[in-house]
Amino acid sequence: MKHFSMRHIAVWGALFLGLTFCYGQTRGADPEKHYAITGSLRSLKHLDAVLSQAVVTMRLGLLTTHDIYTENLEDMAQTIYELRDGDLSLKSYGDAALLDHLNIFEATLNQKQDILTEFSSENATLNNSLAIFPRTVLQLKGLIETHSKSKSLAALSNSIAEHTLMYTLATSKEVQALVRRDIEAMRLLVPTLDEELEFPVKVMLGHAKIIVDQKSAVDRLVSDFLGVPTQERLESLSQSYAQAHERINDKAQVFRLLLYVLALLLILYTAYILVRLRNTALALDKVNAGLELRVEERTQQLTEANKDLEEAKQVAEEATRAKSSFLANMSHEIRTPMNAVIGMTELLLQSKLDHEQRDFAETIQTSSDSLLTLINDILDFSKIEAGKMDLEERPFDVRDCVESALDVVATSAAKKNLDLIYEVDPQVPPAIVGDITRLRQILINLLSNAVKFTSEGEITVTLGMKAVAKDSCELHFAVRDSGIGIPQDKLSKLFESFSQVDASTTRQYGGTGLGLAICKRLVALMGGSITVESSEGKGSSFLFFIKTQAATSEQRVYLQGNQPALMGKRVLIVDDNESNRLILSKQVESWGMVSETAELGKVALQVLQSGKAFDLAILDMQMPEMDGATLASMIKKIPSAKRLPLILLSSIGLTQEHAESKKLFSALLMKPTKIARLYSTVMGLLSEGSSQDKDVALQEVAGQQIQKLGRSANVLMVEDNVINQKVGKRMLEKIGCAVEIANNGAEAIEKLRATTFDVVLMDCQMPVMDGYEATRKIRSEDSGFKHIPIIAMTAHAMEGDREICLKAGMSDYISKPVEMKRLAKMVNKWIFAQSSNVTEEPKPNLN
């Protein structure tokens, strides 16, 4: 039945399509277009005849303007255009011969136009002489009558005038010869004439010669013009069009007959199909009667199956809730002891240790960091898999984000003597809207992999921008290394979960195989994608882009182009790494400075010894043959460079053996070199402006230094875990804070009544009164502590924990385990935000 129906539908469809096609071919030629085309052809014939008549009229001097030429030619050209490419196009007739006739006529018309152009010029010259010649003859005749000795001149002048007039009326070679003879005789008399007669004689001779020469040329052009067969070409074009028009109409007549035949077949076949369908419908009615009973049985079975599925769904949702609760509890339970391990290790490393003890402590710290990274990866992956990963949408400085990611891997890169380089396209906006934490997580993951798999060379981060709309853009990131590379057959599995290039138990490099999978998911959440390009043994390039939009922010000084204080200052850049040299050169030149580079110390010495003067030199520390410290001592021995300010770039600072060289340098900058730090240093060394100008330049990097109050910052730490109390207190004391401990929220409220604190660090999960309830009570209207900064310091790190803390009234959030640098930055931020708006408040009453 199925094959029967499809076959009949195919035949019916073929007939219908044939019918439609034939109908489209029955239209024939458009009558209105046909009348327009024939009218255009007649118009061309008329215009060509008028043009020929106008040429003859102009030759006889009966027409004095060329406007008719121009108008006729423009009308004919417009008509040809309409016939070839316009509304009356002959191309629709599909006749190549017809178009050939049109092209031949156009070429003939162009030939006629060329002759007409030459005729217009030549005829104008002839008519000019014909107009001036009689007046010249009369003028000369009057002068001759006043000179009795000029009878021969008078006779000769009359002869030239008579023969020239005869030649203009009837072209004759005999008359032309007489005129030329008289002109030659007159020229022989010119030297014997007075000055008064000489000039008019020469004028008359000149015009007589032009008339004799030009008339035959003009007559030839008129003959050539009239001889161009435009009328014959138009006749051929008209006949060709008539034949094409007739063929189209004949073709349309044939398709009309075929249309009638197909229409009859379609009607008959449609009737046949309807009869068959009626018979089929009767058979189906019988079948349906039996199917209804089967449908009822099947419906009952599906209802029971849906009930089972609903029960399974409830079980799965309960399992998901249990999994989320388990992950939250595991995160809290693991992070609590990890906080003590990492915090105490960091404090231990700041104490006096011998070499072996320091090695043990650093091993503990490295292992703790690895374990924390593992925990974070598993938690992030769980959030993403559960669809619970939400991104923040806040303005942040994208350059700060890149630099902070580089800071994280700078130490490990320096240990392997790797160069860290980054370059940001000037078009990238200073601030964008997005999630700085997750973007930094992507960059840190890619950079950590690059450092792990690179033993020598460099790691480069580049950032560019592509504008996609008025308010949005794409930021394109690239992390490139010169490491071991990735085999081509492993690239396809690189971003899969729990997948590694080398998954054997004897692999050299460890890891969970989650980092790149998380990066891929985060990039996708940011509206972008990530790819990799790699060649085994030659390094890898990870490329990704995100979609974002620029945020309003104050333009930083060092991104504003030319700096008046630095314009024209000359700087010598010495670095064996070509990428470093190029980026540093581009940066200082964007401020208006003039740079020169050298790849080795000996090259730099040759440049300085050649007599070139510089205002500043930037030296890399780790270079072959001659390091930066040695180069600095050699520079100071050159008399002309003795006072030259030197900036040292280093990944590890000055070692003990080079400690004495520190006095040779005006500044020391750590790699990778941050633009803000470089700018402030250069401005401090070269700016001749006021101290206020230098303060503005230094403002960009001031936020990276821990600020000090005029007194010890008073901090209340609310924590029930004794070990965490010890760790937190020691960390806070290290950064210059006075610390008091409260074991729970209720105790914290009592301490706030008795003492004034600059900031409160609040754990969330505590006995008696937890951090959320304590914060809500502190923020209550009658407490008097609405504005005191409360920072959540908790082991809860699941999605939504930060929002819960902020909703309870806390000012900020920091997750355990806490590093001293992060803690210092957080406390510093809120202490100084609070101290800038200090007001006297009445003593609070917490009842």
C-alpha cells in the first residue's frame, strides 16, 4: 500500500510539475515590450537620418550649433543601452545572432561618431576662415587704394579673392591650383610692401590657405560620414529581431498545445487516484475498528510505565540532592584541615629554617597546592556537570586579569629559567564586563600546563580584539609555549573529561585530566570556543575567544599614547629574547620614546662605545655570554654612559653573587614586566615634571602594595576551630594586624559591644550561633554596626555560597584554605575602604 501510494503521488507530482513548466513557457513575447522594441528600432533609424541631414546642413553653413549632434548621439546611445541591458533587453530572447547584430550596429555608430568628432573640429576651422576672409579682403582693398604704387597688389588680391570664392562654391582641382598660384605670387610681394600693408596681406594669405586646405578635408569627412552603413545595419538588426520574436511565439504555441494535453492527463489521473483512495479508506475503516481496542490496551500499559518513570525521576532527584549535599560537606571538611596545612606551611616558610627544613616545608606547600587544585577541579567539574555554574557579570580590568594569572606561574617559570611574555593589543578596552575569577582560572590552567610541559624557551600570552557589534566584542587569547608539544592523534581527546595525553601508570607528568575539560566548559559559558595547535617537539598554542562588552572606566595614564615627559627620550633595550625586545620597543615607542635594541651584551657595549647617547637602558639579567649585572658594570666604565640610568629585568631578582651589583641599577623589575610598573619606573627616572605628576604615574601600581595604617588594624576573627584560629591569627599578625578571637557568633557580638574593630572575619558554620545569624543580628537596625566590614572566611566553596553570605549582610567572601597574600589583600581592601569614611558612631546596643 505504501509503495502504491508513493508511486501514484510521484506520477501525479510529475504531471503537475510538467503542467506548471508548460504554463510558464506559453506566455510568448511580451506585446508591450515588443511594441517598445520596434518603436526603439524605428527611433534609431529616424535619429540616424536626422544626424546625416544635420551634417550636410552644417557643411553648407546653414547650421551653427552642434547641440543636435550631441542630443541625437545621446538618444541613440541610451536606446542601445536599453536594448542590450535595460528594460527592453534583447538578451531575454536568448538569440546570440540578435545580440551580434546589435553589437555590429553599435560599432558602426561608434565609427560614425568618431568621424563626426573630427568633422566638427575641421568644419569649425573652415567656417572661421570663411567668415574672416571676406572682411580681410575688404580691409586690404581699402588700404591698397591709398597707395598708388600697389596696382599689382590690388590685381593679385582681387584674383585670390575671386578664385577662393569660386573654390568654396564648387570644389575643383583647377581652381585650387589657381588659388595656390596666386597665394605663392602674393608671398613674393610681401617683402616689398610697407608695414601698413604687410600684416593684412599675411592675414588674408593665411585664411586663403586654410580655406583651400580644409575644404577638401571637410568634404572628404562628410562623404565618409554619409558612407557609413548605419541604415543597413539597422535594417539587419530589425530583421533579426523580427525572426527572434516569431520563433518565441511559435515556441509558445507548441507549449500551449502540450499544456492542454497534460492538463487532460492530470484530470484523468486525479480522478483515478480519488477512486483508489476511496477504496483504501473503506479498507482502513475496518482495520481501525480492530486497532482501537489495541490502543486502549497500550494506553493502559503506558500509564503504568509513566508511573514507574515518575518514581525513578524522584529517586534520581533525591540522589542529585544527596550528591550536592555530599560535595558541599566534603568541600567543607577537606578545606578546614587544608586551611591549617597551607596556612601553617606559609608561616613556617617565613621563619628561620635551615636548608633541609626549608626543603621539607616547600615540599609540603607544593603538595598542598596540588591537592587544593585537585579539589577545586573536582568541585568545578561537578558544578558544571550539574548545570549549577553561573558566571558573574561585573566590570573588571582585563590587563590586571592577565597579569595576575602570570603572577601565579611566575615563580615556577623562573625555576625552569623560562621567559614569560605577554602582549595586549592597544584596541582592547581597559575594562570589560564578565567573570574575572573564571577568566583568570582559564588562563592559570593553560599557563600552568605550558610551564609543566616546557623545559626551555618561552611562554607567550597575547590578547587581541575583534569588534562584532556596537556594544559587544570578541576577545581573542593565545597561550603559546616552546615545550614538548602534543601528538596529532591525541589532539581530538585533549578536552575530554578525565583524559590525558599519556594515561599510563609510568607517565612523567601527573594530573586529573579535568583542567582542559573545565576550560572548555567555562569558555563555552562565556560564548566562545577553545582550540589547540601543536606539533610534537615544537610546542603548543591554545587559542580561545570569549564574547563580552566594554565597560566604562577611567583611561589609565600608560594607555593614553604619547607622554609629553617621555617624548624623544632614547632608550637602549638589551635582551636575548627577540619577543621581549619587540614588545618592550613597541611599548616605549607608544609613549613617544625612541628605542634601539641589542640581543647581546657585547652588542650593547659596541652601540654605547660608538658615541650614541641614551637617556635610559633596560637590561635583561639572564643572557648568554654576559649577564645583566656584568653588562651593567661594563657600561659604568664607559665615560659617556657613567650616569646612564639602568633598569634590570629578572625572573629571580639578584642572586647572592650579584648582590653587590644592586647599586649599579636605578630600578629592578620582575618578569613578566607589567606595563604599569614599567611606566611608573620610567616616569620616575626620566620625568622632569612635578612630584605630583610622578605620583599620578605611580598611582597605577600603588594598589599592589599592602598599605599601612598609622596604627595596627584591629581585627575580630570569629572561628570555632582551634587550629584555624591559630593559623588566621598568625597570618593577620604577620601583615600588621591586632587580632582578637571569638569562638562563635554570640561571643563575637559581645566583643563588638566592648571593643571597636576595623574589620570582622566571620566563619559561617559554628556552634551556639553561626555566622549567618550573627551577621544578620549585627546588621539589624538597632545594632549600630551597619557599616562595619564583615568578611566571610569559610570552607564552603560550592556554587551559591558566596551569594548566601552576601544576602546575609556580609561585605565580602574568601574561601578556605586562605593564602596570606589573598588574606592581606582582602583585609587591606576593606580596612582602607572603611577608614576613608570614618565617622563617630554611638556605642551600639546589641540586646
